[in-house]
Amino acid sequence: MAASSVAASELLHNMNKQIWILCPKASCIIRRISTTSSRCYSQPQRRAKSAPQQLVGVVGLEIHAQINSNTKLFSGSPVRFSAPPNSLVSFFDSSLPGTLPVLNRRCVEAAVMTGLALNCTINRKSLFDRKHYFYADLPAGYQITQQRRPIAVDGELTYSLLGGKNRNQVIRKTVNIKQIQLEQDSGKSLHDDVHSQTLIDLNRAGVGLMELVMEPDMSCGEEAAAAVRELQLILQALGTCQGNMSEGQLRVDANVSVHRPGEPLGIRTEVKNINSIRYLARAIDYEIQRQISVLQRGGTVQNETRAYDSKSGETIPMRDKEGLQDYRFMPEPNLPPLIVYGDNASLPTGTDACQAVVVQKIREGLPELPSVKRDRLVQTYGILPEHSFTLVNEDGLVEYFEAVLKATKKEPRKVIGWVTNELLGHLKQQDMSVISPPALAELLELQEKGHISSSVAKQVFQEMWRSSGKTASQIIQEQDLGLVSDTAQLHSICQKVVDSNPDEVLAIRNGNKKVLNRLIGLVQRETKGRADPVLVKEILQEKTS
Amino acid sequence: MLSLTIREVSLALREGRISPTELCRRCLNRIKKTRHLNAYLTVTEELALKQAQEAEARLLQGVPKGPLDGIPFAVKDNFCTENVKTTCASTMLRDYTPPYNATVVQRLMDQGAVLVGKTNMDEFAMGAGSTDGAFGPVKNPWSYAAPYSEQTGAEPDSDWVITGGSSGGSAAAVASLTSYLALGSDTGGSTRNPGALCGVVALKPTYGLLSRHGLIPLVNSMDVPGIMTRSVSDAATVLGILQGLDVRDSTTIPAPSSLTELPEDFDVKNMCIGIPKEYHAPGLSEEVIAQWSRVADMFERAGARVEQVSLPHTQYSIVCYHVLCHAEVASNMARFDGLEYGHRSEVNSSTEAMYASTRHEGFNDVVRGRILSGNYFLLKQNYQHYFVKAQKVRRLIADDFKHVFSSGVDVLLTPTTLTDAARYSDFTQEDNRTRSAQEDIFTQPVNMAGIPAVSVPTALSRRGLPIGLQLIGPAIQDKKLLSVAQWIEQRVGFPSISECRNDTRMIEREQTSAV
């Protein structure tokens, strides 16, 4: 089934929570997406040598990605989110008798492009099938999908996650993609329990989906989350899916089971109703733990569909709507086999090359994929792989970083920490940025030119974050944070410090030069960190020699 | 005037012997007078007169749109017509009015043809008698013609014969001279069968040559809009207008060439006419066999080669047809759930309960039975045993035809039906499934193969009822097929119903219905 009805209300709920960070001047958008908040519960290396092996999680994913196209998969209706109910519905979408599907070439190209980006084999000939079930938001009583022969098969997705002691090691993993199939989305049902009514919105009915089936090659929520995040980045880079989970453009169902390594896979459950990557990780880890404790109590895991409740953080069994489903698959008789061509040379004579889907042409048009982008950033800016991983994983952060670089002469590897630590650290707490790239660049320039010390710079950054709109210079001026370089003033402060710390001065004079740093620190304390450190050192050296 | 062919009446319109509005009025009057036939479910009087006036304006200005400008036509009630009720003769769609025209209807209207009404049928085209619609059976116009009553002594009111089906209303409309042309649909013979029993030319074109967009489907992979006319030449004219690609139907194919007029003196010399031996089926009436031989002899005498050929898988066709048909029916009927359109039951205790009672109330037992068995064939555990096997046999049946045509046979000559039309009282003794299996025997293999076939009326039986023969041709050779059909038509001398009308009875009938 393409959609669950429970998701509808959840969707609305989440729309309000959606978090956008705007950097107006750089015209880039950053959205916080956490892929690193949870950790694998069951690492294989943790198991004891002789004791029975520990149960570990096995995770496979079924992902529905809404194709980013102007019109629906088989009709000319526009595709738009949050349009008035039933305003984007053609005769075909509402299954009026006598209407027929007409395949949207853009959707086929999107599926082929996605397949190529995921190293799939593109089937030159694929077929459409009808999958039958009665549901109020499925007007035809069947969904057109690709059951027998999907458009793309046998791919793989390489994704990375940060591991190691300090979580600064980039660990690469691979998950196999079984297939990508084209299919129609369903409409939405909104259940009004008070009046016991069901309201149907068919705007989404017939929108093109790519169903991606990821093999159970993952072992925990974090891996699944990282894989989905990578997929999301790829889809967004390709432009084949906008990938916004809260708008339902990317819907992930997780198949979760547990077993002891080397033994057959356990009975799996399907976890649905997950509408963010963060929840995906939590839902999977909860479900793995739940299954482990069921088994440890001597119970058995039921093969069932469970819904994730983001409020409680639990998965709960979904009421089985119709008991055992038999989808009664049948070839779709109104659509001839879908043929794609390898290259222009393989087009049959008389075929209009503009009307045909040519794999070679699509391959040539593939944009830079996230993994390539990460390597490029490492090479171009001399930053560390974990930095480029973080940059690329956060929406808009690369653009932010590059915009800062444009406005400052500071070296990239000195800027990166400001972006991945200071900025991101604040974003994690507040989810809202008011510091535009030029504003940050201004701050860094001031530091680079010696107007402020690095510790003051961090202080100013915090102040900029708090008082939106104020520039670094304004804050420095208002709070008198500028570096004190007045030699006379510094001489007097230093003298005061030297006078009141005779023991330290003696130690220095006796050859313990390290003690000088303590005096420097005292001077900085006097000046609230604003004293020019180079000058201070010179003066103190002079006074203690 | 009403008994003319399209070609003749088109000429009369151009020469000003009659105006489109006058012609339209006469047809509408005749529809009223023949209401007892139950051929029409909706008569589009207002629309027809408006269209006729527009045609008249064009004709007066000397700029007619084509040979169909101003010609009244009827459409089977499973083709969608914009703002005109389209019921499929089912309670389910009793009050359904589509917001668009089927492509074939639109193409006729674009040519200036005048829609006079929507014709009766078996519910959702499931039947071979036009006796299983929600709005009553269609009566064969020949029941009221002189030969039938004179030769059998039958009383038309009690002993009337069926039209065949499922496009019985369309066949009756053309045969009773209320329209010059009617669209039927042909899935297993639904155009050719009533065409033969009502004595009209009935063409089932090559699959894909005519758009199915707007035809409420029975079996998508076999459905073809059918053309019913009073002459083969008229059928060719209409085919020329309707054929060709439609972006709304991805299974359409380009027209092989713009279909020019059929040659008046087609030469059958050196042609090879195949007589499939498997079509000597049990139950085939002596009279039909006699007509079959008569026409075969005509070909032979004209210098054609007449050869017995074999289509060895024919005997399995009807069983496979039923499996594939029922499976697609189960699927196609799933959309009728009472939510978006159509009948909705009062039961509202749950969505499922509403579905169930809506579908129980909306469909007749034939439709429900096919939905049940179709779903059974599609069950995971049965799919390979039924659906896949039937598809494989379907391929064998299509290959049978291919082999025959590639071995030098130009067209096949077969009966269209086993017998002439049955009395309603006799026909309804058997259940729909048995009757469909009997009636579709000669017609449905063609649908399995997607190739063109045409039924041509050849003679009246001893009971004074029409007998038709079927010609089957290779894919996309519809024009050649029609050329051969016209050759037969020119030689068999099939009488016009207007020549053998039983005036007294008809007048009495008309008076009763007028009261």
C-alpha cells in the first residue's frame, strides 16, 4: 500500500514543526537533520567469546520517493503539496469509467536517472501491473505498479556514518538496492471519528512514486538513518525527488528483525508511520530492543505491521484492516511494455529521439553526487573527510561555508571549525540561524586582522547569535571588546600584574619561562581577554627580564 | 429516405433533397414509433436538433465537414458522452453523466454527425443477447417484419426474437432505420453477433486501430469499438474517420493509410479464401451452413481459391476467453464502489459495508458472478493455473491465425453465429454463461488475436430472420477485409427491412405505442 491513512494527521502536525534556517544574504537554506544522534545498540564486536551470541538487529527498508515532476504519473494533473483538497484531480485520477493511463516520460526519466545514480541495471523493457485492494483513497480499486519487471534492479548505495571514539571517523557502508519500481501514489483519507466520516482528498492520487527496496543489509537505526540521508541527498542532487519527509515526499517503512549472527533471519515486523530521519533511527532501535526483550522473555515476535508513535517513542501494532491481503496482481492491459533505449544508435528507425527515453543521454546528464562532492571539498579546501561529511550532510551548509570563504581571506581549514563546530553547535540547540555568511566572514576578518582575539571572537559569535541583526563590529564597539593595543595602557596593566605577583616574577627570572604564561593570563583576565597577546608577551618579557 | 445508406443520404443532403434538421426529425420520430424495441436508453432529441441545425448551416454555406455531416448516429451506452447519461445498462450507472466524450464519439461529432441517442445493451456488455440489461431486453426489429410473422405465424408481442448482443440496441437502431450508423463495442463478438442477427454490417476493426478512450471497458486487452452500418462502404467511411493514434489511449496504433473509398469492382480472382474446419461446430444450423457454402461457392466461381484450413487451438479459445475476461472484469469493476460516482447504497455502517451493498445492489448477477470468478482466477494460488495458462493459450490462438495468413490465405470465411435469432422465451431458458459460450464461439477467437473481422448479412432464414457470415483478416488489413466483404454484399442480395415491412402489424404496433 502506498500510503497509510494515519500519516495524514501526523503530516499536518509536522508541518508546523518544520524548521527552516534562513541566511538571507547568501540566499541559502539550512535545515537541521540529525543523522548522528543515535548509536547502534548491538555491535557485533561486543559479544562475548564463549557465551551464546547476542541478538543483533537486521534492517531492510522500503522507500517511497515521490517523483519531482510537474504532472502525475499517468495523467496531466499538476503535482503540488497543500493545494485545496481535490483541486488537482483529472478524470483519470478519480477513475472515471473509460479513462486510460498515459505514461509521463519525465517520471520514467527520473526513475532511470535514480537507478543510474544507485548503480542499478536499467531494464530495457519493464512492465506495469495492477495491484488490487479496496480502500477509499484508491479510486480505481487498484494501484498501477511494477510487480513483475521493474524499471531498475540490482543496485547499491554506499553511505557513511561517523564512528570511532570521538565520532570523527568516517565509516563507509554499502546497502544493496533490490529494485526501483514506478507506481502511483494513492489519495489521502482523513478520518473524522466524531462524525464517523472519512474525507477523501485525491490531490495525491496518481502522483508518480519510485519504490526503492533496500535489502536487509543494515543493523541499526543509525545505519538506516545514514543510508536514507544519503539517498535523500542523492535524490535532491538529481532533482528526481524533493525528499522532504515531513511533506511525505520520502516515506520510509522499515522491516526489522533480530537474530544471532550466522543464524537464519528472525521473524520481521514492518514499522510504518515514520516521518523524519530522526524518528526512523529511534523507531528502528526501539523495535530492535523490543524484539530482543520479547525473545529474552521467551516470547515470539509476531509478523505484523507496527506504527511508530513519535510522542511515546514506541512502535505499536496497527489494526490489521482486512486480514490476509491477496493483491490479485494482473498485467496492466492499457499500457504497452515500457521500453527504454541504451543509446541513440539503438533507437528503432522512425523513433523521435526527443520522445524516447535514452539511458546514455540521462547518464551524461547526471549531476555531481554527494560522495563526489565530499571528495572535491576535501581536495579543494584541504579540510578533513569528517568535515566534508558534515558539510554535505547538512542542507545548505556547503553553500554557507563557501559563501563565508568568499568574504574572508582566512584559510578554509581555519574557517571550517567555525562552521561545523560553532554554527552547527548552536544550530543543534536552537535550530535557527540569524548569522549570515557575510556576517560570520566579517567576524573572522576582524580576528584575522588582529582586531580581536580568538576567545573574544567566540564571545562575539555568541552575542551575534543572541542579538539578531547586530554585526560583529557593532558588538565589539558596544561592549568594548576590541583588542587593547594601547602600549601605555598595557604597560600600566602589566606593571600592576608584575607588582602584585613577585613570586612568579622571581621564578621567571630564575629561568622558569613557562610561568610567563600565567602572568599573560592574569593580564587577559584584567582586560577581559581583549589585550593584544603579542604585545602583552613582549611587555611582560621586558618587565621580567 | 430512412432506409438509405450513409453514402446515399449524404448525397441527398448535399443535393438539398432533404435538410439535416428534417432528416434528424424523421429519425427522432421513428425512434418514438419503434420505442417498443427498447433499442434506446436515452434519446438526445435536443442535442440532435441543435447539431442538425449546425450541420444545416454548414451545408447551406456549401462547406460541409465531410461525408458524415448531418448524418444521425447512435452510440452504445458504454461509450462516454459529455453531458449525456451513460449507464452501461446497469443500476450502478443509472444516473451517471460523464463529463467528456469518448474519442470515437468526439471524432464523429467533429465530422458533423448528429447524435440521436444512446443504445441499450447487456449490462456492462456482458452477454450475447441484449437481454441482460437493467432496463429490459432489446427486441429484434425483424420480429415485426413481414417475413418472420408470415413464415412462422408468430405473434411479435409474445414470440419476438432477440437482437443478439451485447450491442443489440445499436444493431436494432441501424436495422430499424432510426440511425444510419451506430457504434457498438466488440470484446468477444458483441458487435458482430447482433450485426448478424439484425441483418446489418458489423465491423470489429484491428485492436488498437480505434481508440478505446471513453469506452467503459469490459476486457481492455480485447475491447474494440465496433462499427454498424447498412453497407460495407459506409463501414469503410466510418473506419476511415475513426481510425488512428489517440494520445489518450496508449494501445492505439497509427492508421496504415488514409482509408480511401473501397474499390467498386474488387477482383477476388487469385485470392485465397480459408475455411477453418474447426468452425463446423456442433449446433451450427443447416441454414447457416448452407449460406456458408453458398458464399464459398461464389468465391470459387469468381476464380478465388477456397481452401480448408485449420486453426487447431480454436476449441480452447472460449474457455481461455472466459478466464481472461472474468479476470479483467474483476479488476475493471473494482472502481464501482459508490464513492466517486454511480450508485451508492444507503447502508453506511462502515465503508466496507457500503462497498458490499453498493456493489450488490448496483450489479446484476451476471456481473457479480464474473467478478467473483475473476477474482478467484487472480488469487495468488490460482494465478499460474488459470490466468497465465489462459494467456499462453491465447498466444497459441493468435499464432494459429498468423500461420494461416502467412501460408497464403487472404481472408477466412466463417459463420458469425450458430443460428438465426432465437426467440426471447427460448433464449432465456439458458443461463448467461452457457449462452455466451455458445454465441461467442465463432467470434471471440478473433478478439483473442486482435485481428479484424466483419459480419455481412447474406440472407433471410426460413423463419424470415437474417443470417450473417464473418470474414476474418490479418491485422491492420481492415481495408482489404472490407473490400472482400463488399464483394459479398454486392452478390448476396440481402433484402432491406423496408422492403419487407409488415405494414399492418407495424402500424398497429406504432399506434399502440403512441397511445
